[in-house]
Amino acid sequence: MIGAEQQTDSMGEEGPPSLEYIQAKDLFPPKELVSEDENLQVPFPALQGEGVEYLGRADDAVIAISNYRLHIKFKDSVINVPLMLIESVESRHMFQLHITCKDSKVVRCHFSTFKQCQEWLRRLNRTIAHPGRLEDLFALAYHAWCLGSSTDDEDQHLHLCRPGDHVRQRLQMEVKRMGFDMQNAWRVSDINLKYKLCSSYPQQLLVPVWITDKELESVGSFRSSNRIPVVVYRHQRNGAVIARCSQPEISWWGWRNTEDEYLVTSIAKACLMDPGTRFTCEALACSQPRGEGPDSSDSDFDSSLTGCPGPDANTAPQKLLILDARSYTAAVANRAKGGGCECEEYYPNCEVMFMGMANIHSIRNSFQSLRAVCSQIPDPGNWLSALESTRWLQHLSVMLKAATLVCSAVEREGRPVLVHCSDGWDRTPQIVALAKILLDPFYRTLEGFQVLVETEWLDYGHKFGDRCGHQEDAVDVSEQCPVFLQWLDCVHQLFKQFPCLFEFNEAFLVKLVQHTYSCLYGTFLCNNGREREVRNIHNRTCSVWSLLRSGNKNFQNFLFIPGHDMVLQPVCHTRALQLWTAVYLPTSSPCTSAEDAMELYLSPSVQGDELTSRSLDRLPKTRSMDNLVSAFENGVALTRTSSDPNLNKHCQEGRTAHGLEPMASVGGGAAPDSPEDISPDTGLESDDSEVEPVTQTPPTTPVEMEQREEGFEEAEMREEICLTTQPLPPIALEQGNPHFPPLPLLTPLLHQALSQTTNPRFLPLDCHI
């Protein structure tokens, strides 16, 4: 590495340091420490490039502000919050700092004097100000200091801070995996090379093979922000595809564009030319003489069908579904701004449906209401009605219904779907990415989920910089909205209903929420791929996937059953959804106002063998678990305790013997990977980035850094699964349907459990997978 060496001139004398070396040490210089007490020591090991700027005392606590985090160390707890995760700070009751975070957490810190409180308020407001330039974000300083620290660590750091080939070569690998016919139906267009057509689209676009680049240019002039319809997913069995775009610019004048109409209808025709493996298998079966097929004894095909001709020009393609995420009223109102929606009269063989999803302003207001409800001290007596009034779960329900509709159209009906909203970078990726999770088990794996986020959110221009509030000079708060967090919440809902069909666990999702805002990694910086390429983000920062990689056992779901190609049919009703307590409620039980400032999070000392009775009280309780099995064996009538949330005696009726049903809970709650993982990342109380105040060498890799911050320790833990029931999905699954086969482990286990109990309305809690 040139940056770790000095240049040598022709006379053999050492010259000045290289440019890279200067950038690593001088471009991000550490600031001078301002300490209120000379005897105070920094209570945490700093990361590479991290420097503590302010150090002082609060009531029974040590408070420190670095260029990356706010750290408050109480006697028996630690609060550790990345600065870019903080949304606002204000002074309350003269002596209290009230800190509101973008992921809904609220931190309170008390001071002994009003003057001291105001001084720390001023310091914190200055450090959390919107960055004036990209270099003010800690991700760049951390990466530069790691590379300039030691030549020996350079190769290891570069290896660990980069995503794998499955991310870097995602388009080529996805086209091959999904089986696109690149000869007769589809092609990859380079019209957006160097982002000359659309700055918020990737440089290569998948379109029907007969659509020319000149026609794509014409379509771009008709779609908002030049975001033309492009294909992002193909169903391998029936060939149906999912495409995405932005709204057409119809305006009040009712403009039309023949090239746009041709491109939309061509997507359905291309699906007919590339019908998928299901048609191929049927064609092969039909080509066999009657009586020679493997299932000929059960065949009821008419002899006139044995020819089974392939698709030709005379075959009508499936009717394409245009799914508009907005309401019809909002879509028509957009015509006043130059937008609008497709008219079925001008798009033959297409159907337009409106989903009525709220815009970013309504979602932002809903999230702020949710944060206010979740941060109330003490616990409000009208908790359920207050939660309902935020409408957060209702918004999740609408998103799930929209994704389920796309999934049903593609899987059951074999119809191509085109999804858009207004601009195509907020509600559109929510629906498309969620539908792909429902349809394809690949996206429920660790690697597949990374590809999904990189493709649908980063490649297609979700404005992370504006929505998360870490873009330079992002002073327009109306542009901020937790769109990605809302989508992750829906993924969490799917994980709760299908806990055995995701390779990652809840800690993975919680950690992804944190680092969406933390700016420790460069993955979610800037607003689109063009900005990230111009600013060389890939080579100047670490990737978050270096932490959330498939080899990290802390994020693996040990209940995962690989090899299943299930299509998920979730329950979308609001009553079936759960509040994501691991994110919105750092504590699983209410704190009193007296203990709130001290015990929002548990300290590392409470996490090991020294779990106190108070911390154990906050764990999910299942007091009826010990005597449930013996009660069944002895025929004793069961008395259910109110603390056991795992049994639902009202949902047993109507349960089908076959078909995939969502599971309500696992082990009574979101169990941590190990006893040391009791943190918000796993749904419990401890701070999600705790560090112990011991002298250590600074970590040089993202993994090493995270291990020190989180206090992750490997430990074996016995996980239990309880089979409970949920209301059936809106569309009942047919018995024997090859496209929805039952889980081979869950169904026999269910029959066995029912056969061993005298009361079929209850299932034993200790059945294992």
C-alpha cells in the first residue's frame, strides 16, 4: 500500500508521505479533547478514526461525545447512540436532555445544574448538525484510518469491508438464476451507461428484446424522472415477470406516448415468448403417446391435446396488471403536477389497480405518533387505543396486501405485473421487494436478502440520503421518512409468521435498521448509484454486508429449514400484526420514570452470569410451560396463566391439515442467539452497541469493531418452537397443490402432537425441530 510507505527519490533518500498517507492522517485529524474533569477516562475503546471531543459528568454518569457516537455510562447501564441516529435534542424540566432517535428510541439524561444541561445541549446540537460535506460522515474517516494504520492489516481490511461476488455481479447472476431467455425474449440494454438516461437507475436495464434504445429514450421523456418500465424479476415456472417504473406524465392535457404503450404491452408478449419451465414440462408430457407418461393412469387429458403446440404469434398474452401504489384520488390529483396514471383504453390487454398506500408525509406523521406513544413514561393506560391511533400497523397491513396481490397475480395467475407510484423510489421498492420475498425463497437467505436490498433499493434509486437525513445540507425535513424502516418492519412481520423459512434472524433486521442511519458504513450513503459512483463511495467506505455476512452466526436463524420453494401467503389483517418491540420498545416491560434514565439498556455486566431478578423479570414469561406436558399425561384440566402468550384457544377451529400457515411465535418471543446477546438487536433490553471500559488496541476491521461494540459471545442455546395457529390466509391453499406443498417437518409434527393430547385445542410447548 502506497499510503503506508514513504516515497523514495533517485538518491535513496526518503521523500514526503504519499497522498493516501496524508489523507488518512491529515484529512481526518483527531480533534482536541475538552474534558470537564482531568481525572476522567474515556469510558470506551475508540474505533479507528474516532476521537472523543467532549467528556464530562451528568447525574451519576459519565457522558462523552466523539465524532461518531454519544456515550453515557451510568453505574450499571450504558447508552451508546451513533450521532447520525439522533434526530433531535431538547432540554426539558431545566435539567434534562431529551434525545429523540430516528429509529424511535428516546434517551434521557439528567444534569445537576441548568447551566451544565444547556452546555451539553449546545455541544450535542453542534455535533449532530447535518453534514456540510461528505467527508464529515464518520464512514469515510473510519475507512481511511483503517487503511493507514498498518500495512499488515490492509489486505485483511480490504477483504472484509467489501461485499461478495453475489452482490458485485448481481445482475448477471440474477439473469442466469431466473432463467431469462436472452436470445428470443429479453435483452440487457446499455442505454443508461454512465447514467445518461436516468441518474437514479442502474446502468444496465432488462427490457424486451425487440425494444430499441431509441424507443426507450422516447419512453424516458414520458415517465417521471426518466424512470422507464424495466423488468426486475421472472417467475421460473410460468415466466411471468415483475417490472417497475414511475408514473406517466399525462397531466391535465392527457398526453400519450405510443412508445410507452408499446413497451408496456411488449412486456406481456415477451413473457409469452419465454413461458418458463412449467410450459416446458407440460409440452414434454403432452408429446409422449397416451399411456407412456409417468402419471398416465391418472391422466384425464383429451387425446386432441397431445400435440401441445408452443406459443406463437396467434396466442394472446396474459393480461398485464398495472399496480399503482397510490389511491385513485391521489393519482388523478398528480395530473395537476404533470403526472397521472395509465388509461386502460390506451394500454390494450392491461388492467390498472390502485392500492391506496399513504405517501411519505402520512407515513412520517404516523411514525412520529408511534414514537411518541412508545416513549411515554409511565406506560399509558390506553396503550392499545393509542397504538391504533398511530395507524402504523394499518400502513403495514396495506403494504403486505399489495405485495400479496402481486405475488398472487404472478404465481397463481401467471400474469406479468408493472408496479409504480409517483416517482417509483419509495412505495414501489416496498411492494416489489416484499413480493419477491413472498415468491422466491432465495431472497429469504442471507445472500439473497443482500442482493434484494442492493437491487431494489440501492440500484433503483431510493433516496437514502434524503429519507434518512444524512445527505449534505439536508435541511428539508419534509423529505425525511422511514420508508426503508417501514419495509423492514414488514419483513419482520413475515419472519414472525414464518420463522422457519428465513435464514437470518431478528437480530439481523434490527442491526440493519441501526446501520441504515449510523453512517458507520457507506452502503446507504447518497441518494442513488450515480452519486455513489461519482464520490467513489465503494472504495472509500466499508460495506454493511461485511458485518451482516452469511458466516456471522450471530445473525443466523437456527430454525431455518433450507431447500423449500414455498410461496408465502401471510395473514395481512391488522389484528395479525405485531409491534416490533425490538426496535420501537427497547425494554420489554415499562420503566418507571425514576429508573428510565438508568435502565433503558442493560449494561454488559448484567448480561452474563449476573442476570438480576429485575432483568429476568423483563424476559418473556411462560410460567405454564413446566407443567403443561405432565398435565396432558395425567388428564388434569389445564389452567392457563395470563403470562403465557403462546397458546391461542380461539384459532384451532377450521385449521386445514395441509397448506402452509404462518406461525405466531417462537419460544415465547424473539429469543436471543445467546445469553450474551440480550440487546435491542435481539428484542430485549441491553444497549445495542455496548463496550466495556478496558484498555484494548483499536479494532481495524468492521467485524472486530462490531464484536467489541456489541459484546457478542458465542454460546449454545436451546431454542424451542411452539406450533400455534393463525387465521387462514385470504386465499385458502388447495390440498395436493404442487405449488404450495406443506412443510414436511411441521405437518407430521402437528399430527403427532394432536394424537398425543386429549384436548386437540392445545399443543405441547416443548416440541422441537
